[in-house]
Amino acid sequence: MLHREILSPEEVLEKMPNLSEGLFAIRCQLANKTYQVIIYKYEEDHFLIENLALINVLLEERQSFFGTPEQLLNEIEMSFENNYYQPISKEWINLDLNTLKLLNNVEIKFFDLEE
């Protein structure tokens, strides 16, 4: 069973340094656009997954598409194979999360992929 949690930006900032593998789907309505990203962390590496279809599925109310970590990992692997990703620094993530802490309408879903 895929473990999911809804977290605040502050909780993500606390969780991320101690996490070896996980995925965060983040959405926030800004004045001129919707900010939405997928951050995948594997050990010390961080990646921005640029797959709009995946973020829409992950942020749906009904989370029936992915039932197991393996299913979600397969989709992440496909995103890497199709070059729908870019490496990002943890400093960039921290900057974004510290900015998102100032807003009220931030939606973050965490998917635990550790075994």
C-alpha cells in the first residue's frame, strides 16, 4: 500500500533532510498562475519531475491510480527515461518551501517510497 500524507511547507522542511526516498507533489494558486511541481528525493539527490499528467493524478482527491510504491516508482522511472526531469539543489527547494510558508493555499502531498 502506498503511504501518503498531506503536509505543510514547514513539515516538508523538517522531513526532507531525514528522508532517503520520497516524492512531494506541490500545488499553490498564485496571483498570475498555478505553481505546481513534483520533487523526487533519492538519497542526497533531488529532482524536479516535469510531468504535468503525473502531478494532476497525484493531486486528485481520489488517489486510486497508484496503489503501491512500485506503481509510482515505475511512473517516475518513465519520466526519467523520457527526460521529464531536471536535477535541483536542496537550497532551491528550501527557498521555495520557505516562500510557500508565507501563503495559505499550499497543497503538498507526500508519498513515502522508503522500504
